[in-house]
Amino acid sequence: MAPYVGLAVSICAISTGAILVRLSSAPSAVAAMYRVLFTTLPLLPVALLRYRQQFRAMDRRDLLFAGLSGLALAVHFASWFESLAWTSVAASVTLVQSQPIFVAVGAWALLSERVTRRVTIGILVAVAGIVTMSLGDLFGGVVGANPLLGNSLALLGAVMAAGYVLAGRSLRQRLALIPYVVVVYSVCTVGLLALVLAQGHPLTGYGSQEWLVFVGLAVGPGLLGHTVINWALAHLESSVVSVSLLGEPIGATVLAALLLAETPTPLTLLGGAVVLAGIVTTATERTDEAEEPAADVPRESE
């Protein structure tokens, strides 16, 4: 039962991410940068002590893909954090979780992977849900200062998350979990730091509550969330994990209603349900395909 318990804990931890961002008054790029930085720092000693040989074995191609993956992740965090300032938690978190849709499209366009009828249906269903959510923001009670901008930023975050997955696919096949995460997160941190400096935001001078939020983002959604999910993937089918990740929009929406008194519109809820249905259809089909040829490959023990 341990992998399922770990998966449940990780989904709960990830669901707090949007709430913590909303509780912060710091610029979104600053919050994103410190989240990634504080997630990476505890992993550095382990990576340097246990995986020195893997770091030495990395060539220019590995560094290129790590750089692309890290930069895509930086844009993902920056755009998603910013989206939460403009649209509802329900819309933002649901839309940013639509990255399996863009992974399917990217794999077809860039890697010549075939798109099955089921994946096509899933993409069309998800698009219909996104349109419905946008209509929900225009009619019947708007949640957020500029929901169309916020929704667009969340979708950009989903596209960049897909780019992170696609760029890091070959690198992840050669590197163990911890060195992979450290390399990519380090590039991501540098990218976000450059964005913070370019926007002219200070790196210090924030109150104690802000620093608690930064640490909470790293410990909760970062270490207890995504790191535990990567561990669970060594023990559970990826289709189970993919579908479980859709618990984040549900958990975040419930927390936003309880803690922020933010109730999404009926059309937003309907559109969100349709988007989630499309993601389930696409994600389960793609993970089933990915697992079939690798049935005899041992999973990592990390």
C-alpha cells in the first residue's frame, strides 16, 4: 500500500500549490524562482555524493536537452504563477494540467509518433472543455481580474510543461531521478532568476510570511508532491499516476472555496469536468502505449 499512500500524499501536497501562490504578495516570478531553488538545494548533496559519475558522463547533447527542459520548466512556472493573479484557481489549475494534450500533439509533430483515434477524441473533448471554461468566464459571474489573460497564461504553462517532458525524455532515459531533477531544476532556477532580474524585482526584503510561502511551495508541491510522484512511478503503472494527477484541480478548487471563498461559475465547473475527461482519455491511451514495448524493462528503484 505504500506507493498508493505516497501518491495520495503527493496529490494533496500538489493541490496546495495554487493556494500558496495566492497567499503570496511577492511577484510571481520571485515566488516561482524560490520554489524551484528551495526544492533543488536539499537534493544537491545527495546528487553530488551519490551520482558524480553520471554528471561526468553527460555530453553536450545531454546538456542541450537539459537546458531546453529546464528553460521550458522555467516558463511553465512563471506563466502559471502569473495566471493565478488573473483567473480563478479552478480554471488555472485545470488548464495547466492539460499538458498531456500538448505532449500528444508535440510527440506527433516533433517525434513522428502516431496519434490514435482515442487520443484525437481526447484532444477534441479537452478543447471543447477549454472553450466552455472561457465562456464561463465571460458570462455568469467572472472570477479574477482578467480571466481570459489568466486562462491564456495557464495554457502557456501547459504547453511549456509539455515541452519540458518532451525535451527531457531522452535525458531521463540515461539519468537516474535525482541527478536528472538537479540538472533540470538548476537550469530552471537560473532561467527564473534571469526573469526576476530582467523585471527589476528585488531578491530580498520580503516579510517572514513570504519566506514561509516560498519554503512551503518547495516542501509541499515540490518535494512532497512531484518528487514523491516520481518515486511512485517506480512502483505503479504510469496510467494510474497520470489519472491521479487530475486530483489536483479538484483539491485546489475545494481548498480555494474553503480558504479563499472563491466559488467557480457553473460553466467553469462544467468546462473543467470536460477538460479532465479529455485529459483522462488522452493520458491513459498514451501511457498504455508507452508501457507495452517496455514491459520487460526493470523500473528504477529510487
